[in-house]
Amino acid sequence: MQLAPDPASAKAGQGLSSIRKWVSVGCDAGAVWGECQGSGAKPYQVQVELAESAFKCSCPSRKFPCKHSLGLMLLWTANEVKVSTRPAWVDEWLASRADRAKKKQEKAEEPPKPLDAEAQGKRRAKRVDRVREGIASLRIWAEDLIRTGIASAPSQGYGHFDEPARRMIDAQAPGAARMIRQLGSIAMSGAGWQEPFLRQLAVLHLLTSAVDQIENLPKQIGEDVLTVIGVPQGQDEVLGRAGVADRWHVLAQEVELEDRLRVQRTWLFGSTTRRPAMVLTFAHGTGPLDASLQPGTGFDGEVCFFGDNQIRAAVKNKSTAVLLEGLPGLESLDAACAVFGRLLTGLPWLEEAVVPLRAVVPTHIGEQWYLTDARQEAMTLNCSNSGGWLLMALSGGTPIDVAVAMDGSRLRPLAAMVGGRYATLTVRADVGG
Amino acid sequence: MLEELVKQALVGTGRAPEKVTFTGQLGQAIGSLPAGSPETMLLQTAALCSAYQRCGQKPTTAALEANLASADHLAESSPRAGQIVDQLLAAPDSQISQHLIVEWFQHASASNQRVPHWLLPRVLDYAAGHKRWRSVIIPTIDVRGEWLMKLNSRWQFAMTADADVDQIWQTGNQDQRRTAIRQLRETDSTRARSLIESTWDQDAAEERVDFIESLAIGLGPTDEPILEKVLDDKSKRVRLAAAELLTALPQSAFVRRMTERAIPLLNFVPPVAGQILKLKRAKPATIDVTLPPEQFDKALVKDGIVEKPTENMGIRQWWLLQIISFVPPLTWTMRWNLTPEQCIEALGEFGDVVFRGWQLAAKRCSDQAWLRTLTLAAVKENIEKLDLSVLNILHRTDQLEVLTLIAESPRTELDALVRILDASKCELDRRATLAVIDKIEYQLSLKAAAYQYHLAQLLQNLALRVPPQMHDELTTRWADQKWEANRKALDQFFELLVLRRDMKREFSTHER
């Protein structure tokens, strides 16, 4: 049920987990299929490939997996689907899948096509020029803000920040646009907004200076700057580099809505390299999000970073995922601070990095929550009261492994591993209030 | 260290172009920044400070007092069971969601399983907001849940049991006192009674009614003095509440007085056999009714009897009804040496009034034999005579028999069935379910093309009450019924039923 794209789908899937709704169902070792009577005249053909949790349904829903697929999976897990022979339409689909997989494999084995480096370079250079113009105006905007004073920022509303953010989108610098919007949110966040606001504005300003002098920067740092601004290298180019091989743990996954785009951040951690990585994927509207990395699993494979100092990465190759039994994380909060500090030195624009912490205990004073490690050192948590109580319920006062997002001041708990079981901590609000 | 910079930024460098100085390593780094406008300098300095702080963040030392929860006693419910209740708890609060949630916890208790830890905060929140379901929920939260409750003041609702009842009694609000006295009645009925007496003169009539009603818990002969005393209360409602409880104490002086008044009013005349020569025709047994004297006896007021009828009936019949209703029905079966059936059969003139009196009396004494017979008789004769509030006092088997009988009767209209099923609260068994199902199918065969409001209501009620394992059977049975206009109601019915089936299955297949 964790595959459900939203609660409504989960509920609808539950409604379809009755054999009554199905014209026919069947399964074998590799797949489950069924025909579900929907509102149309013809039943929808629903099929699930078990090995890779791939879904296909002939319904027009743009949710993925759709409620029919979820209902079918529930039926199957309840052992209500009898083993039978595959109908032709299932065979066709599986064959086409195998075909595609083979092609992909072949393509992967083929030597990469010589990129038209020159044309690509030109295109990118053109884009960088346009970004530079936009960024220059951002610099003026930031300095104006400081000259007249930031005291009035909260009273000016989101609109005040939307306008420059839109200009950054037009200038093809979505990364900068996002940072401006965050600045707006900070201004509206209530008491204590001033210091974080100045920090964020300073970081933005630093970015504009870096863009301004991008030719004078070492090439690698220049690339980092462009990635932060939202002009990353092409995925293919990144994947063409040497990857970092490790046993990678998928610590957590977060989905954020930016305009009509859903942005999925998957946080990885290398168990020997102790390096955090973040894989970004996007989906428009209600389209499917990439489901190849499931939190609470691990894989052996290579991950390519967008830059030596970057945490943004892409997965080059991976073994079959295995369920994690623990998060072999950093042994102390101090070690976590050191890891984060090192990352920040290389990339001052870094907002957050996710690291696993071993054996920490949640505590609270009023509604302020803390994590304490085995060395009796503590750090403040950035979580709702309900999030704190959830940690408390899971821990029962005993040390647990927790994956946290660090931002240089507080820790945001994302997931916990208790008794060999993975639990996500991003809860609905309003609990324990 | 950013504070000074923030101050400057707030007013703007245009107005306060002061320079902030830093010392140490940070000061050196700032000193090496290329010169620029005051704005640039401020922002650059802030960026450096911020990075300096963020890079150098360190945890603080904290002495942690260990507070460990011990191991749970129960087995954890299955992951799927957890998902189900998670979804239910997140759904908008409604009677249906409450019913399903309670059912989940009942399954969990019955199969000795506990709430998964990750769900505890949600479950405790739910218990905090739904007082009436706490007793069902608390047994499933196990050690970890109790441990959490102690830590969060919002969840400390269960602690009242341990708190000082005397204190609550003196300072608590009506609700707290009400709960406290009922809890105390379960464990120490004498002490509860003396608490009620201790503040009797100060309590409002509404509270007094409430406290008298609480005496029904563990009612015994020792409660007679206070009840007898309360018969003199100023409030009519308090007097009635006391009289009702006294009726359930067969040895009480109150019952003796009422019986003395009632005996002359009802006279059993045995049957007369017909004689062979047919000089006399056979006469069945009858109960002759003598109405109470026309002059109202003022002593009756003291015993909870109301002089003026509150409904449309003769004044002396009204008194008769009330007197009978305060006499334990066992009196009649003993006195005439008859079964309740025989008594009812012998009713003649004013039979309806006596019947109602008996119904009330049987209810007050929880006399199951009488209740059962009266209810069945009412159903057979005329459903309108049935006192719906009696249904839930009946034992489940009797209740089911009554419901089956009602559903099977061709005279029962759908709307009456809806009303009766709504009033009764017990889970249906297979037989009662099938009887209701037959009724539904008959109704469908009459007019399948029309949307039927009562049918939708009935299905919704049924979805929460039929044995969930009947899901598959009903699916097959209703596969080719003519539902047409009522398709939506049917879909909702199965949606609920399938959830209940899954829930039950989750607990029974994972039984440990």
C-alpha cells in the first residue's frame, strides 16, 4: 500500500480489493493480472509484474499505480488470486517489457554515442549567458533589499518574492528561483525570521558573485555553481563519468510540489564511503514518480555525482535491492557535524544533507525535541510535536537508528530503523498536539 | 555573531552604514574580502559568518535520564491490520468510521494483539477525543502505550481512576464527577453511595438524577434507604429515577406497597371447561381489570406516580399503567402460577394498558423471561406495540430471534425494519441476516427500477452488522440481482463489508 500515490488512491484500491469487482483474475510465478469492471463498457485490463513491481492498466487514470493495480495487489496478497495460465494480453505486455529491457541493456552495453560536444557546448554556453543576465539583476535586487532594510519584508507578502522568482525562471535559473521563494517563506515564518532571512539572502548574493566571476573559478566549482542555479550538466554526461562504488542505502524519500511539478528527493548514503547523495527526479501533474529506489532498501552499485563537492547524484548501475535491517550510520552527532561541515566547505550553497545516526534517543522539553547520542551529546530537532511523539513511540526510551536531514543548525528526522524495521517519520500533522 | 549584522540589515545600510568588526580567524577572513559597497560588504560578511557557523556546529552535552519502556506483553498486529486502522483513523469522524474503529480494537483485544508502536500517538489522540471508546482501545496499547501516556499530559485521561475520587467529587465538573462515581460504583459501591449522600443537598436536580441512575451499577438491598428517602425529593425526575430502581429490588418496602395496590386491580379468572350437555360454553382464562378508585390517593405521588396523564388516555387507566409498571412482573407469574405467555394470553379488557405496564416493569427489573415473551407477543400481534428500547436489554439470542421474526413477517414494511434495526445494536447472526436479505430481495423484485431510500438506509446499517465472513456468499447471491437504481447503495455496502472481512481475516489468520 506504500506504493499508493496518494491516500485517495489507497482508499479506492481498498474498495477494489473485493473479488466481486473483478471479471477475472489470475496469477503465476511472475505476474498477476485481472479484468476489472470499471465505468466503461469494456473491463480494464490490469497487470502487475512482480519482480520489479511494474504496473500496467488500460484505464485512463493518470495516477500511478492506479487504483485497479492497487486493488489487484491487495487481492493477491490476500491469497484470493488463483494460479492460472496467462492470457494473451498479459503475455504480450511481459514480452514487450522483456524486449524493452533487452534493448535498454543493449544500449547500455553499446559504447556511448560520441556526443556532439561542440553543439552541446554551444547550447549550454548560450544558456549560461542568459542565466548571467538574470543573475545580475538578482544581485541588484538583493543589494537594494539590504540598502532599504529588510524589516518590511514580512509585510510585503509572497508576491514581493514571486516576481523576482519568476524572472529567474524566465532566465532559466530554476535553482535560484527556488531559493528566492524560500526567502519568501522564511519572511512569512513568524517570530525569529530575521536571522535565517539574512543567511538565505547572503547565500543568494554569494551565488550571484560566483556567477559573475564564473570564468575565474576553477572549472569544478564553476560547474557546482551552475548546478545550484539550476543549469546542471546533462544526466548522460554525468553518467558518463566514473561512479562511486559502494553499498548504497536508501535512507529516505521526500516529494515536494513546485508549481505543477512534483519533485522527488531520494537520499542515499554510502556505507563505506560515508558519503551522502541525493537523487532528484521529477513528475508532472499526477504522473508517475520514479519508484526504482525504495526507502529502507540498499543496493550495491555505482553512483555518479554532479560534481566532486556535490551531493546531487545519479545512479549509474545497481544490483537488485535488498531490505535493510539497520542503518549502519554515524556513531555520534559530532561525527555527523563533521561530515556536514566537510560538505559545506566544498559547497557553501548546500541546504541540507541526510545522514544516518546510530543509536540515538529522542527526548523533549515541552514541545522542543532533541536527539541524544551514546556520548550524551544532544542536538535540537526540527520536527512537529507529532513527529516527536512518533519518534518517542518507536523508541520507547531505547536507542534507535534515525536518518536525519542536517542544515547546520537543527536536525529534521526523516526515517527510523527499529528492531530491523524501517519506519518513515514524515507523519500527517495534528497528532499528539 | 550574526546579530549585529541582522540589526543593520533590518534598518538598511542606506540608513546605518556602521561597520561591524569581527576578531579572530573569522575577522581575518572578513578582512580579506575585496572591498565593495556597504551592501555587498554586509552580505558577504553575513555569508561568511553563516558558513562559519554552519560548518562549525557542535552538539551540546546533555545528561539524559534513562526512562525505558519495558517489553510489551501482547503480539503486534499484522502490518496490513495496522494500515487498515491507520486509514480509518485518518478518515473524517463519522458514526461509520467509529463503528469500524471500535470493531478493529475489539478484534485486536479478542486475539490478544497490540497496536503497532508507530500508530500509538494516533491511537492515543483518538482515545483522548473519543471518551466512550477508551475502554475498548486501552487494552490494546500494551506497555509501550501506557508508558507514552504517562509522558504526555494530553493522554493522561485514564489516570482519573487512580486519582483521589474525593478530590474529584469536591472540585471536579459534572462530567468528571459522573465518570468518577460510576467507576467507584464498580469497585466500592458503599463508598460511592456515601459520596452521593455527602453532597446531595447542594447538587442540582440534573446531577441528582444522574447520580441516582449511577446506583443501577451494582444495585443491592443496601441502596434501599437512600432510594426510599429520595422518593420525597422536590424533583419529579429524581423521584421517578428512584422509583424505577426500587422496582428492581423485590424485597423493598416500595415494591410491597405497589404490590398491595396492584393486586386488587388485576384478577385472574381461570378457564371454565365446557360441559358436555352444553349448558355452559367453555370460557378461556381472562384477567379482569378493576380500575383504581376515582379518588386519587395522594400517597401515590410520593411513590413516583404522576396524577395527570401525559398522554391521551383515561385518568384511571393512566394510574393503572403506572402502578403495574412498578410491580415486578414475577409477582404475577408466582401469584397465579402461570407462565408469562399464559398471562399475556389471558389479557382482555384494558389489555393494552396492562401489557404496556408489564413491558415497563419487565424493563425496570431486567426480567429476561418476561421481556422476551412480551417482545415476541408484540411482534406477533402488532409491531407498533413493540417498545424499541427493550431490544437492547434482551440477551443477544433473544434479540436475534425477535429481529428474525420481524424480518420474516410479510407484514413488516421496509421502513419499520430500518427503524428496528437501528434501535437494536447487536451483531446479526447468519439466520437474522438471511431473513433481512430475503426481505431486501423481495423489495427489489417489486420495483428494481426505482431508487429506494429505505433500502439504502437498510444496506448501510447492515454493512456494519452482518457477519463479515458472509461477504463472499452475498457477493455470489447478489451477482445477478436487479439492482439498477440502487447500485450505488450496493457498492457502498460491499465496500464496507469487504473492509470488515479483511479486518477480521487479518486478525484471525495472524492469531498467535
